[in-house]
Amino acid sequence: MSQTLVFKALSDPTRLSIIDLLKERDRTAGDIADQFNMTKPSISHHLNTLQSAGLVLSERNGQHIIYSLNTTVFQDVVKWMMDISRKENES
Amino acid sequence: MSQTLVFKALSDPTRLSIIDLLKERDRTAGDIADQFNMTKPSISHHLNTLQSAGLVLSERNGQHIIYSLNTTVFQDVVKWMMDISRKENES
DNA sequence: CCTTTATTTAGATGTTTACCTAATTATCTA
DNA sequence: TAGATAATTAGGTAAACATCTAAATAAAGG
């Protein structure tokens, strides 16, 4: 996991909203795009950014591509962050 | 705390390195700049980005400005992330 | 006060990013 | 296999970002 890549993927409001949607349930690309006032290609680009960072997974199901959260990467980031909260001089 | 602003601040390798340095101990702006192959104004800009996101705090001490981590914001992000790991359909 | 040291602000420039429209690829079904 | 539907890739543009040099601000010390 590239730390920078993950944070870059999380640094856009549209992508954070996509994560919120996927938190409820897995969704197709079109389903996700319908929730936004933005073209499908733009959403596709955002999904690709999230996937490149390892934050989401995709699986084709016939004509549809279903996106889901990859929670393990979130857990890795949590570990890194908790380690910061617990600073050297406080450990 | 603006989620997007925090992640944007974390999405740069130089800024992540600055956080690593501050994890060891509080440091002056010049001390931080000395650790990088980059001009002081550039580092100053990065510190400003981190501070705007609430990730670091600064305090003037005579000629020096001392930077430190604001761990509470990291903890807030951890909470948000842990909530994602624990998805609706799994709770 | 004048000089030195520490740091930031301003202004300029090349690169990256987010978005759009148009075109392409992949799959399903009649 | 032709037409419809789902999604991505390609190409272009405007805004944002990282970096630099030069100039400005702030404090310390002779």
C-alpha cells in the first residue's frame, strides 16, 4: 500500500461520498454515478482512483461491474494513524 | 475538521515525512527544513498546509516557531476510518 | 537602531487533477 | 449477429498544486 496514493484518493469530496455509499452496500458503477450530478466517465475515473489506491474492489457481473469497499486497506491506515497518536515521547 | 482538507494535507510525501519527524519530537521550522532537499519557503508552505488541516500546531518561541503534532485530529480520522471498516451489513 | 538569523509572503512556472464530450469495449438479448 | 445497455478509455481544458527566487516581517543582540 502506498500511503500517499491512499490519502490522495481520499482527498476528494466526491470520492469520500462514494465511500459512504459503498459503506451501505456494494453497488454497480452506474448505480454510483446516478447518485452524483456528474457524468459517468468522471465517476469512472474516481472509481479507478479509489481502486488504484486499493480502497475499493471491483468484480464484473454480466454487463455490470460491482464495486465494494476493501476494508483491509482502511485498517492499515488506522494502524499508521494510531501509531502517530501514540508519540515516541509518550510511549 | 474538514475531512477532505485533512486527507489532502496527508497526500504528499514531503508532508508525511514532516509528520514522521514531528512524531519523534517537536521541531522548529528551520530544523524541519534542514531535513529536506528543498527550500525553506517550500517547507513553510507544507507546514501551512498541515496546520490549515489541523494536523500540526505552531507556537512562536523568540525567533523560532516550534511545530508539533495535533494528535486529536488524527484520532478523529481514526474514528471515521474504523467506522468504515465496520460496514452496515456487518454490524 | 543596525545587523543577523528565522521564518513567511508574494509572484512566477511547470505539473497534476477534475471535469467534460466523443469514441471504444464488453455483454446481453431478440 | 444487430441493437441496446453498461462501463471505460481517449483527448482536451481550466483550476489547483508544488516548487522556486526574491522580498518582507519578526525577534535578538551588539
